Amino acid sequence: MYKWIPLVIAIGLALVLYTAIGKDPTKLETARLNDPVPDFQLSTLQNVDRLITQEDLKGQVILMNVWATWCPSCRAEHGYLVELAKNGVPIVGLNYKDERPAALGWLERLGNPYTVNIFDPEGKLGFDLGVYGAPETYLIDKKGYVRFRHVGVVDAPTWTQVLEPLYKKLSK
Amino acid sequence: MINKSIFSLVALLSCLLFPQISFASIDVYEFEDESLRADFVTLTKELRCPKCQNQDIADSNAPIASDMRKEVHRLLGEGKDKESIVNYMIDRFGEFVTYKPKKSLETFMLWYGPLILIFIGVLIIVSLLKMNKKKSYKQEGSSEEVRKILDKYANDK
């Protein structure tokens, strides 16, 4: 009976290690998952006087994309976001720790995929959401609850395999 | 003259090679009393930077770590205690953010796994020792039997 002990230990260890394979340790859990978007009151990027709050996000399923002009990966995904927006996917921008003129210039040059842009120069809403690195893209349902977060670039495979199925499910 | 230029070359090279040394966190925080400063120091060492993992937020230069230090400072100033500040960070960045995870069902193995493994190890050692004892006893017995048989045949001669 005792001769089985090493085998049992080896199998146990193999199972434990196996579950960790393929996991990216830099991807964190989403603390805000299934919570409402935190309360905020910020101006829009285009208009200093127009205030926007969490209430304005309700009503339809949206993508909320956290971006900034200092973020190289945001540049990489921007083209794809423009394409998504053309296909009718509503994308709200969260312009994170950025400067207004730089951000506006960027949208002018590269196109504007966003229905509206929340201007968050201090990263306050970003902090409350738990943003730890742009770009991040959140799926927010009709009631304003965070249903998914993708950290990193949104490209065609990410959209068709991960985000789109969830987006369609939530839109039903 | 040559010595001087060699010295400055070495200095220049070391600046180029080890630039990170000079960029420790340089933001300065003021506190109303020293106990708050002590809390700040413990908290920034207990909270883990979400971006540059394996660094605490006191040690990290990442912008997010700097934001977190700012928030810790602000919350301490508002009179929040340490536990509620850690919970505030967990609400945003998840359980990952603390080096001292809560004791819950999910973290059970993390806290008690090592103790359980030690216990299993002791059990194995004890049972192996017992087994060895039994074996050596059996061997003694069997050698006695062999001697008896040998004696028996010795008498037959």
C-alpha cells in the first residue's frame, strides 16, 4: 500500500501544476465584476461643460475602452475600434490620465470610434474601476453593471472569440 | 588628467547601465502625527503593485503604485483605519493586491497548506519507521526458524 504514496503525490502535484498552465500571471481578477460602474461625475473630452455620470451609461450594452495618448497599445488597437464602431458597436471612451489637446488631436488624426469620451485626467474613475494598465475594455450591460473586462489590445480574434459572444448574449 | 577622464567615463557608464537606482519613489508625504506615518509605511509595504508584480507599492515606480500611495495617504488623512484601507484597495484591484490575503475558503490552502503537508510528511515518516521495525522483527524470527531447521538437520547427521 505504501508503495503508492509517491505516485499519489506525483499525480496530485501534476494536477495542481496543470491547472496553472496557460494562465497569464499578469492578468488579474476583475474585482468589479458584476458590480455597477462606480459613481462618477466627469466632463466629456469634447466639452468641458458637459458632465457625464454613471447614469448616462445605462440603457444599452456598451464597450467601455480605457485609453490614453501615452499608451502605445492603445494606438495599436485604435484602428480595430474604429472598425467595430462602424459596425454599430457602441463604444464609450474613458480617456485615462491624459491631456485634452493631445487626446483631441489623436481622435482627429486617427478617427473617433467613441459615442462619447469620459475625460478622466486624474485617473479617478480608472482607479475606482481598478484599471492597472491601459488599454482595458469593459463590457457593461444595460443596467450599468460590469460584466467583463479585457486587459490588453482588442483585435479581431479577441472580439470574435471573447467579447462578441458575451456582447450578443447581454444584448438579448 | 587621464585618471579624471577615466573616472568620469566610469561614472557615465554606471549611470547608463544602472539608471533605475536613482529613481526610487521620491514623492514626499506629510502626516499630522507619527503614528499615521508608521501606518503609511506598513500599508505601502503590505499592498502589492498590480502592474509590477512582486513589488510592494512603496518600492514600485509604476504610475499605478504612485496613485495607490496617494490614495493611502488621503485615506489615512481622512481617519480611515488600516483594515478599511486594505479593503478599499481589494474592492478595486482584487485580493491580489494584498500580501496578507484574508483567511477564507479560497485561501485556505494558502494559509494551512504547508501545515497540512508537514502533517502528512510526519505521518509518512512515522508509518515508514513502524514498517521497518516490523520487518526487522520478522527477519529475526525467520533466521531463528532457519537455525532450528539447521539444528534439526545437524542432529540427523
